[in-house]
Amino acid sequence: MKINRFFRIASLSLVFSSSAILGQNYQTMPISSGYNADVIANGVGPSTVSTSIDVDGVDFAFVATDFQLTSTSTPITYGIPVNGTIVSAVASTPGLSYQLGSLSANNSLRLATIGQSGTFTFSTPQPAFKLYMLSTSGSGTSNVDVTVTFTDNTTQVFANQALLDWYGGVNFAIQGIGRITRSTGVLEPNTTNPRLYQSLLTIDAANYAKPIQSITVTKVGTSTGVSNIFAFSADVYSTCAAPTLQPVGTLTPNSAQVSWTVPAGTTASTYDIYYSTTNTAPTSATAPTIPGFNGTSTTLGSLLANTTYYYWVRSNCSGSISQSVWSFSGTFKTLCGPVTSMAENFDSYTTGSIVPDCWVRNAGTGSMTISATSPASGTRNIYQYVVSTGTASTVVLPQFSNINAGTHWLRLKAKVSPATGALKVGYVTNPTDPSTFVLLQTLNLTNTTYTNSEYTVIVPNTVPATARLAVQNTADGKSYYWDDVYWEQIPACFVPTIVTSANIASFSATIGWTAPSPVPTNGYEVYYSTSNVDPTASTVLNSTNSTTSTTTSAPISGLTSNTTYYVWVRSVCSSTDKSLWTSVISFKTLCASVVPVYTNDFSTVPGSCWENALSGGTLASGPTGTSAYWVADGFLNNGTTGAIRMELYSNTRIGWLKTVPFNLSGGTYKVKFDYGVTSFSGTAASAMGSDDVVQFLISNDGGTTWIVLQTWDVNNTPSNSLNAYSLNLPTYTNPNTVFAFYGNEGTVNDTPDYNFYVDNFTVEQANLSTSDLETKKKISIHPNPFKDVIYISETKDIKSVMIYDVAGRIVKLVDDASQEIHVSELKEGMYLVKVNFKDGTQSVSKAIKK
């Protein structure tokens, strides 16, 4: 058959032009022969074993991600991907990748001398619009001639192609590979170097249809760099071009009309269509959603309302190249339509004067926004505000097809600031006309946070079928927030409300709540955790994380001191019918009394369970404010950390520093610490003000009443050197003893500006040092290490057993102990087990929880 040459070339030009706008058909070009060097170290062992030569003529080779000098070497986090696939980082060629040769064989055409050449032969010759070469040059730039040989033995030459040095060049396909010195095994990790570069070789139009059989690369020029060629990929030529998508036609909540045109020069018999709610392009192996479609337009049906879809089309042609690549993606969003349920937390939307899709915003004269201010969950909530003389905003929810079924309610969390306020829930008959608002229920808000903030509105079956639910604030100059909105079926088992915590102690607390109506037949379940992760219907409850109650309160015990707990409650109507969990509340257990020996060196300030954000007040009233005047500093102004001090210079300044509580019931103890005074800005001595006082206090009732142990004032101002304080405490044996430092500038605003320092606060046995402490009796515990139970060798005359963690905190107290003590709630680590006998003697043993 004779073909008019001009027509053939013109047709090719049309195909190429359409290819430029339709997308590229990138394919790797598998190489059957042509590599002459292995320059990539991989696997386990010396790089001299897994490579044959270096990259640069010096001594450096590339490394793969699986390279290890020995089997015990730390795995590296950089290198050539172990599968040899390089996904190009060049922005203009998205989707282009390269396939290297085997990392365990020759994988580079390495050309070190001028005139040296090599030829790549391809396993499957492919025609191409463009070729892409993956290469680099070691120890400086280099130049190569690239000769492309087609299957008809014609050629196309790309002369004097510049290869960039493997460090710092542009147009890189991959960077940050790292390298290794072959002779020494020293690795050089790097986040940006070395690099492999991408070079474009554009095939002449007359050669588009010719399959490429081989490529010869020859080192030319005068540059001394070592050329390394690793792979070729192609934008493959095809006579079966992908369709051109047209603008989307008619949209409904459940369908979309799509169409396309066929590029000139392509004769398609049918088309494949693929669509998805995710923007992940299909591949040649992806099964189409609609295969073998006849025609160039269709309506996609059975779609989800208010949903973004992505779609692609490809041509099915007759001839040697029977299928095109997929087209560029098209996208559309279906229209809003009636829904039967809804859950919205607003987190998928940006902040601003907007509402979610399918909602309607009637702003009024105030503010109505999606806000990031303190949401109930996630990152967003609705905010409404208007002054008392303004017009309230009305937020209209999506259309619900079952709005008048009488079986559903609207559930949401809401708060107001300042308290109290009224948030109105109703419906509108015209979503853009707030004057059609009809009130269903007013939510009387007293809460200013989202704690105990969930409200429900049962929607009766008398609401018009075409109505839309709406939420309207009150024009009262208050800020209304609401979040976590649900349209759902009314449950048979209702959620409790107003969860509270009370009687908080070191190891226990009491949880209370308000019963729903009707009251659940089988009581309630209380779940607690140290993690603020909401339980679900499938959360496993056990004796360590939950309790039950048939009343509206429940004590929980076995807690860890000085720890924040999160609590949820749900109704149990039957074994198979339980309510949703309530909103979370939290509380923090008190610090447990520490049994000396104890030292606070103020490496952290104020120290675990110490309090320094206390100010104002008198010894009789206790602190009344929260300013922290006792702060971290270097002792006597030497350095900036390691001690604590209070600056006294203003007659309005009163500061407190309270210690952790101590249990002094087990013997006679003494308290000691270092102290001193310097000028504020240096180490010089300073007088105290005329009515300034710093006092050291003790309390036998946890800090309710205070006794002065020592006073420093103008008459006995401490020196600017280390002063040691020590006091035996034979009459202080309370199990809840607290010490405090109280600084008061007085009413006279004197000239002195100085610091009062405290360091190395210690409580210990008064008669013996910790290293000399002995006991009259000794018992043993087993097993050690233990898991869930500790056994005591003898329980005769035992008064109590106390278990302490390494910080000196009581974590378990057992009165009238038996031989078997259950300790499954303890965390792994070391503990001290202290046995108190009825005659006042003690025995202390170390034990490890595994």
C-alpha cells in the first residue's frame, strides 16, 4: 500500500500534539545488555565484595538501602531503593520512573576515558516521542554522545550531552543517596547528595513510530569526570491516543453526565471508564468501572450525594497498539440530596464565614463562622455571636429524608460564654429565609466548656416533610459554640448526663452522674483511663479500668497518685443494650505522702508534687493567688539552674513554696536544706528589708494550718555563703505533713533588692543516715521479681504493708496484711516494700515488678 508521506507526517504531528495535552505514556526500557560496572554497594558485607569499582575514579561508590557492613550494623536510612526503581523527582515529569539493572550485578555503563563507549540493547524495543536518560558524573562534569539506533537500522544522534557532577547539580531524579569509601568502609550519609540526573532526548517526528533497538553512549570532550549511565525510560509513541475529557454535563445528587472527544488520527472501537472517590490514577492493570463502552458520552449513576469523584477514560483501538493510556483525570462533585443520617465535627473545613457543604448560612448581623477556638473534639466548631440589638444567625442543616419520621433526634454539644445562654433548635420551611424558623426546643446553656455539654432534641413527626432543621443563637452579646452534631435514630437506652468527680484522694475518687429518663434497668458502667481516648462499644472492660453501679455514683480505687484520669459513663439497659458513652471528664489524683528518705535538689523546679504558683495571703488564710515568685536559679546566683529562689523587692510581693506531703508516722525524722541571700543581680551580700520576712513552716494537716519553724528577717539576714539548716522533728509524726517557705516583702517598700535561695531540701531519719539504717526485724518477700502477687514470709505482728516507687511515693497501702498481696495494678519497675510491725519496728525490701 502506498502512503502519502506528507499525510503520514501530518498525522503523526496531530498525534504528538494531542499527546502533549493528554498526558504521557511513560514506560521503563528494560536493558538486556550494556552495563560494564557494579558501582552500588548492597546487601551485608564489605562494599568491595558487592561492587566491582567506584563511581568517581577516587574510591567512592553508591549504597543501596539494604547495605550493612555486618549483620549487626545499624540499618541505614538512605541509599538507592533496594528494588532498583527510581521515581523521578523532576516536577515536569510526574509519574516518570526508571528501572536500574540488578544491584547484585553490573548496573552502570561506566565511561572513564575519552572515546570509551558502550551499547545498551533493550529487551523489548519501543517507539517513543521522548527518551529520558538517568546518569551522573563522578569527580566533575563530563560529556557524551548518545546514538539511538532504531529497528530499521536508522539512527538519531544526540551530540555532546552534558552530565553533571554527582554533587550539587540541578534536574536531579533522586538526591541524598549517600556513598561509601570502598577501601575503608566509611559511610557518608547525606540528605541532598550524591545525585542522579535526568536528561531529555527528544525523538524526531520522523522517528516516532520506529521501535528503539539500542543506544550507544560515547565519552567525548575534554572534561575529566567519570560518566555513569544507569537507565533509560520513554514517553512511548502510540497510534491509539487517550480521549480528551469534556466539561461535565448535568449533575444530580446521584449521577453525573461525562463526555469526551477522540484525538485526530485515533480510531477507537470502544472506551473504558474508571471512576473513584480517591484521586489515584488507574494503571494499565486497573479494571475499569465501565469496560467496552460504545459512544463518547454517558451518565454515571448510583453515586453518593455531595461527594467528589475522579474519572478517567481510555480508548480501545484495533491494530497493533490496541489500547491507549488513561486520559488525564476529570473531577466533579455530586449535588446535595436528602440523607437519612449525619455526623459532622467540622474538622474537614477551613475556618471562616462558611458552613459545611449542603448546609445554609443565614448570617444575620453578627458573626457566624467555623472556628478553631476550643472545639469539643478535633480542630473546629461552629461559632455564633450577635449583640443584643442585632439579628441572630440561623444555621440550616442538610435535608433529611426522614425528618418527620418521629424516630430520630438531633444530638450536639454546645457551650456559651459567659454563662448562661439560650440556643434555639427548630426548623425552617425555606432554608434561605430565617423568618420561617419554627422553634422546637430551647437549649438552656449553663456550661462555659464542653464538659457535660451534650444536648438532644427529639424531632416530632409533625414537622413538614420538606422542612430543614436549623440552629439559631440568641441576640444577647454572648458567644455560642457547638460541635459534634448527629442526626440519628433515637436509642432505646439513654446516656447519663452531668458526670462529676468528688472525694479525690491519692489513690481513689468518686464519680457521680445524673440518671437519664427512663432509668436503665441494669445500672451503669464507669470506664476510666490515663489516656484521653474515647471508649467504643467494643472496648474491653475489666477490674483495672472500670467499675459498675446501680446508683448514680461509683467509687474507683487502686489509682496512681498525682495522675490525670479520664472518665466516661454509660447506661446498661440489658446485657445486649447499652447506651453511648458520656462525654469525657477528667480529674487528677492527689500526691501521695512520701516516706523519707527524700531529697529535692531542684534539678527541675519546683519538683514533683511541689507547688510554687502560690501567692498572697497570710499564714492564717493560706495562699490566695497563683503567681509563681519562687523560681529556678543557680544557688547564690552561680549559674541559672539547680536551686530555687524568691526575689524580694516590692511591697506587693508574697510568695509560697509548698513541698510534697510526707508521711512521718514511721519514726523520728529531721529536715535540712541549704539556704542563703545575695543581691538580685550578683553574688554580693544583701540586707533584708525592714519588715521583710522569709519563714519556714510546717503543717500537720496537709496545709490547712501552719506552724512557724524558722523566721529570717533584718535581724538575722542569711549570709551570701552556703548556710545549712537542720531540725529534728520528734513531735511531728503525722502521715500528711507538709512544709512550706513563705516570703513576704511587708508593707514598707525598702531599697534592698535581693534573692533568698533554697537548695538540697532533705527529710531523713533523725538518728541514722540512710546508709546506716537498720531494722529490728527482717522478713522476706517472694517471688522477686514479681508479677501480680507478692507473698510475705510471715505476717505475725504486722500492722501494715506500704509499697513505694523509686520517687518515694506510696503506691499501695495494705492494713492488716495477709501473706498474699495483689499488685497487678503496679507498673513495671523497682519498688520498696516496707512492713510496719505493731511494736514500731520496720522491715524494708527491694522488689522488682516484671
